[in-house]
Amino acid sequence: MKDLILLLRPHQWLKNGFIFLPLFFSGQISSLDYIIPTVVAFFAFSFIASSIYCFNDIWDVESDRKHAQKCRRPIASGRVSKFWGYVSMGVMFVLSLLLVYLYFQGEIFYKAIGILLFYYLLNIAYCIKLKKLVLVDVFIIAVGFVLRVLLGGVVTGIWVSHWIILMTFLLALFLAFAKRRDDVVVYEETGVLLRKNINRYNLAFMNQVISILATVIVVCYIMYSVSEEVVTRMGSPYLYITSIFVLAGIFRYLQLTIVDVKSGSPTHVLTHDRFIQLCVVAWILSFLVIIYF
């Protein structure tokens, strides 16, 4: 049972917190009418993501067995058979769609199902072929995060602004390239290809891309915080203050990526780095104070 749970990678569900962004930015975070459908959407997305993780581990089982870390995965290590991997994949897929079917109705149901199925098919294609294509792989990861945000907006009926979509896409792209950079470092130091397309990247290229994305993210966020549209909707001219914590968080992540070479797993960084955690908590609290008080 423990290995089956590990196969589902519940620790990766943290990424699905992006579903809560429309709720957070709307100022409706205290309303159960908005919280409950968002939580349902969170679990529906998490279940379908776990189904994809199962398929990925089945599909990549042979290459995972040759990998220094991935060889410990339940299927690659032989602790879980491919049969139970397929069973887990099917169960999680059905649970996801069933949850949406039982809670949502009408147009919201069809939109939510459409987003989930598009994400599912896109990631199945990613596992089979698209992750081998340079640049395409990281852009698909970023699109996945945008779909999370859109799902959060659809199930609550909250309009998702172009600012949120743009910043989500850029941040996800930044994290994906930072993660790839770690693989490039390993390849250049040991000659080991952790991903089949890593030899199409190099450190000079990755450093430039990451620096450009970090700059664009910060500029985009500052423009968002001072835009007339957002100031009017939020009812406060002080949103720009939260830029301090965004800057600090981005700079810290750059340090972890370029200096410490520890950005291989954004989820691991978020759950272990105290400075990043402090930046996130300070950003959330400052935003809550500005919007809600």
C-alpha cells in the first residue's frame, strides 16, 4: 500500500495549489460558495495528475531502472508491478471524472471535464513523445500550470485576468528551465543523460534563458501591481509593496539554481528551503492584508 501511494506522488499535488489563485486574487477566499468547488477541483486535478504519473512510470520503466534516483520508483524497483500500475492509473482517472460529475453541473461540468481531458491527453503525449522535443517539453509544463488556473476560474465562475495567466505561464516556464539546468550540469560533468534531449541544451543558454525569464517575471508583476485596472478592482494602491517578496523569492531561486545547483525539484525546494517559504508566507500575508483589510 505504501508503494502504491508513492506511485501516485501525492507530494506533487502541491503544484495544484495554482487552482486556488483565481479564488485568492478575487477577494472571495472566505466564502464557502467559492472555497468548496475550488477544493473539489483541486482533488479532481490531483487524481488525474496521479493517473499520468502512473502512466509515466510504466512507460519509462526501462530507462528509470538505469537512472541513479529514478530506479527507486515503485515500478522501476519492482515493488509494484505494471499491472497494478495500470489499475492505479485507471482508478485515479475514473475518480477524477466521477468527482467532477457528482459535484458540477451544466456548463461548468463540461468546461471542467474539457480542461481535465485536454490536460490528460496533452500529458500522455508528453510522456510518449513530446518530452523528447527541445523547448516543446518546458512549454507544455508551463501550459499545464495555466490549465490549473483556468480550472480554478471555471469552477468558481471567477474571471481569470490576463495578468494571472501570463504570470503563471512565465513562472512555470522559469521553474521548468531551472529544473532542466540541473540536468545540464550533471550531463556536462558526468556525461550522463538524465533526459534524452538534455544534450541540446548547455549552461550558457540555460543561464541566459533563466535570467531573461526572471527579469520578465519581476517586470510583469510590478506592472500588474500598479496597473489601474488591478488597483481599481482590488481597491488599494499599495499592491506594489508585495513586489519585495516576489523579488526576494526569485533571487533566492536563482541562487539555488546557479550557485547551489539545487533546483532539480521545485516541489522539494518549496517544502525544504526556509527562505523561499518565508517569501511565500510574507507575500500571502501582505496580499491578504492589502486586499481584505
